[in-house]
Amino acid sequence: MLVRIKYAKPNAGRFLSHLDLLHAWERAIRRTGAPLAFSQGYNPHPKLSFGSALSVGTTSDGEYMDVELTKDIDAQAFRQSLAETLPPALTLLELAVIPKKSAALMSVINRAAYRVTVRLVHAVQQAELDAVMMQFLALEEVKVLRFKKNSRDKREVDIRSGIFTLTGQVQPEGERIMLEMLLQTGSEGNVRPDEVVMGLMQAGLPVVEDIERIHRLGLYVEQEGQLHSPLALGLKE
């Protein structure tokens, strides 16, 4: 039996690492008494698979994971029991049984929506922010530096093709802005919200003093210009 779960990571779980997340889910599922499946071999591990990993310090309204069980159980009873055993750092939102041959989450999720709160060194007007974003979105290339895999060296990467939408709103005091963006994620490449903020600085945004909060609004599957929930997509397969 394969179960797909949608969950939130509220502020209480903000500093959970991915390993902490894995352990928290494993403990919660074990407490329900559900027959969690494990891999074979010398060091068996629970068959839990996640969507695009969430950075430490980032909260979310829409994360996904697949849980494999060794036999069929009542899904609604499992959902109720799981909701009761989860720690405050995680919130169960939806749960559904999906076909056993469903595509892995990491192979289908390709879009991530974020809300980012940024503090600037000095106040700006909405017209100034709009002008910077217009200039930014008109660029053909937005290059940022990333560390090479397993190395301290950096390489230049163009992230422009992975930025699909970007809007911004100046907050009342003028020294904070709230950005919303839809970015590429998944097996074909990832664009991080902090990289978009760095790109905006290159386009003329006043120097950023701090990125106060990054909140993931959700993960999606883009197909033919439409965004789909990974949970709904799993049910259709």
C-alpha cells in the first residue's frame, strides 16, 4: 500500500533538518502501529520518500511525502492516528492512497512557490520596487555563484530560465518587502529564493540587510502550462 501525504512545516519546525524530518515521521508512523515497509540489506531504512528538500530555517504550507506500507490498512483511521502522534513541528494536511506504481515525487515535482520577506538598508517606494522587478524580469540572463559539488570552488550559473513568476509588495514601513515567486525545482534543476534576491540586487534593488523569512507556499507539477497538486496527480495515475 502506497500512501501520499501532504503536510505543513510551521514555525515550530523551522529548524528541523531533513534527517530530523525523516526521523520525526518514522517515529510518528511507528506510534500509529501502521506496518511501515523497510528496505532490504545490512542497514534497512524505512520506505519514506519526499518531494524537493526544504532548507533548514524555511517553513512551508505544502510539502509531500510517500509512505510504503507492507499491507493495506484503513486510510482514514491511519490519518487520524498519525495526526495525533505528530509533533507540533509538523502538521498533517491531507492523506490519500495512490497506485503502487506511481511516479516518485522527486521525478514529477518541478515547481515551487515561495513568499520571502526581505529587510533593506533603507526604505523604498512601491514604484521603485516595481521598476527593479521589471528590469530584472527583462533580463535574458541572471547569473549567480554556487559552490561546486564536493568542492569549495564556485561556479557561475544562469538561473533566469528557472524563474517563472515574481511579484513584490513594499511593506508599510518601507524598509521591508515581501516577494512571491514561482521557481524551478526537482530533477531538472533548482533555483533558490535567496538567489533570486541576489539577482534583484544586481538589477538595482537596494542592498539587502537580511532575508528575514523564506516560506514555501507549495510544491507543484507543471504540465502544459497548468499547475497540479502532486496529491491529485497521484490519484489520477
